[in-house]
Amino acid sequence: MALTITALQNIPLIRQDDDLADIILESLATSGLELRNDDILVLAQKIVSKAEGRMVNLAEVTPSVQANELALKTDKDPRVVELVLQESNEIIRTRPGTIIVEHRLGFICANAGIDHSNVAGEAGENGEFVLLLPQDPERSARELCEEIKRRQRIHIGVMIVDSHGRAWRNGTVGMCIGLSGIPGVIDERGWKDLFGYTLRITVVGVADELAAAASLVMGQAAEGTPVAHVRGFPHPLREGSFKELLRPKDQDMFR
């Protein structure tokens, strides 16, 4: 068994309304890669957000009373805090510099996933810009997957990933925030181990495992490689849902 993950080259800076399917297929061609059945494409959320126009000029944001109060407690820009509140279901924890929230999409993350890095307005556009997560990453993954399937007449999967921190661990890792055509988890309960023991609690977050692996080759800074091609995923592809990865609140021991 071999898993091959290749960062695609020559991906341009993405602008609003860019056709990601066109860009990815052209990059595959220049990278000498031909899509095959059961391949997977992994995209950094940032290029999806940019293509979907999720960039916000802070000069156009008016913070609320709640945002101003929370900004004082966390030593953050009240305009950013206002966006965090708009993108969140609830505030979980705060400390200077960080607001941990339940994002409106259901997962726990810092600052609602709002990002300053590698974000700039159009040429000549003044302001300080931040980038929000895609409005619906699951839909974005599904539409891109269907479009590439239509053009290439093959069966593939598509995943959108973001960098998140984790409870009790240092360092960010890639995590899945939207997927299409691949499983979110593999339930191994009932499987036998090497010694015949029946697994009772083993449910593997395979989408997050792949997201972390792909993030290694995609990078986090100035690499300019926000798309990865994956071949050899060791599980059958199926239509999955990001919601498979979300732990129900009544089972969450960290809140």
C-alpha cells in the first residue's frame, strides 16, 4: 500500500469568481498528473474563500457594544471581534489574543477561522483585509467535485481543509471542514485486531488524517501550493459528510 500526496504547482493568486476547476485541471496538466478514478483533491480553504468573495475590508465593519467589550478583554481589534461574533454560534473560552468559539458550521476553533495571512485587496484597493471561512464548505467541495467529474468523467473525492489547534496539544494541523465523495470517518468497531480481539470503540477520523498529511506538502506560509493531489487513499471512496467528524455536545468533555 502506498499513499502519494503531491502539491500542485503554478496555482495563481486566487481572486473572486475565479474558476477553481479550470485552475486545478490546468495545474494538474503542467504538473504532469492525470486524474484517475479514486484520486482525491485537497484544497486549502483560503483559495475557496477568495474565489467565493469571503474577503472583508475591516474599514467597512462597525463593531457592536458586545464586540467592543470582548475586544477589551482579549486585546483584539474590535472589528475582527465583530466578525468573530457574526461567524460563531457561541463563545467557548477567551484569553488575550484568542477567542475560542463554536463556529456556525459546528466545529470548535480559534477566532472563527478568520485569517489575516496571505490576504490582500485588489490592486489599488485601500484597507485592511481579513478572510472568512467559506459560507458552506461542504457545498463548495460538492460543486467542485461534481464539476471535475463532469469534465473528466472519473470518480474522485474533494476535500477542503483549514489549520486548527487542538485541545492539550501544541501546534496547528490540517483538519477537514468540507468534503465530497470521501468518508469522514471509518467505523472499525467489530473489526478484529492482530490477536483476534474485537475492537469496541475505534472510529478513525480518516478525513482529518488525510487533511493533516496533505497540509505537510501544501505548507502554511509562502509556499504558494494550496492544492494537493492524493493517490492511494487506503479506503473505498463513498459519499460522506463533514458532520461525521463533529462530536455531539453531550459527548464533549472539553467544554
